[in-house]
Amino acid sequence: MKKIAILLCMLSPLLMAQEVTFELTIEIPKHNVSEYHAPYIATWVENENRQAVKSTSLWYDDQLKWLKDIRQWWRKTGRRQTEPFDGITGATRRPGTHKLVLEPISIENDWPPGNYQLMVEAAREVGGREVVSLPFEWPATTNQIIEAAGNQELGTIKLNISVTQ
């Protein structure tokens, strides 16, 4: 009986392991302008010291020279990366609402408990640049929905954090 109790104690962290999924919804507003270019958009996670801990997505076309226009992303993480860029990459998106499911993040990863922010930055040729942050606590123990809104290049941004056993 004692051996079973010891075995259960050793296995309990594995049995209790949680997986956290981040689903991000990004709205790109329509601009009534004569020359429209889809924005480059980058997302990443920062810790409470404003240090980038994970690059999560990058939407751009093949024009690498314009990536530095996504200024905060470029300074925090972009300039230290090489192609293929870390995270999920894809083509620029047209106006509308776009969903992105970020890779499952295990509770046992190396992020220390604390306050984090999912950052979303957009930059558009012949347009503007905008950054929106969505604060969350780590480790996530319950489902959460965090919303923020941009003013110009980004519309409503929604982060849905789902915790599963």
C-alpha cells in the first residue's frame, strides 16, 4: 500500500498537468484610402520587466526590409532572429477579423509565475503604426478572456486563454 501511495505522489504532477491554449482574435479595420497596403503584424509575450520571452506570430510578405517598421517587435526580438522567423509566420491579412491559435503552452515550462503581456503591433505602408497589449497572469489556472482595442491600425483584439486538464 505504501508503494502505491509513493507511486501516486510521483505521478500526480503528470496526471494534473494542464495545457494552456492561447487563441488570439485580431481585427484589422478597413481604411477608406486610395492606396491601401495590408499591415505587417507581429505578436509576442513580454514579462513584467518588459523583456520578450516568446515570439508568437509574424504576418508579413516577402519584403524583409520593412520588418524593422514593426519597431517594438524589431527591437525586442525581431532583429535577433533569422529566417525562418521564430513563431508562426504567414502572409499579411486584409481588413476583417482573423483568428490565430498559438501553440499549446505547458504549465511546466520555464516561465516563472508573474504578470505578462501579449503584445500586438501593426505597421502599414502609407499608414500608421500601433501597439496593443493584453495583460495576463501566469500560470493560467482558469479560462480567461482579455480584450483591448486599437485606435487606428488595429481594431478589437481578444485573447482567449483556455486551460484544460
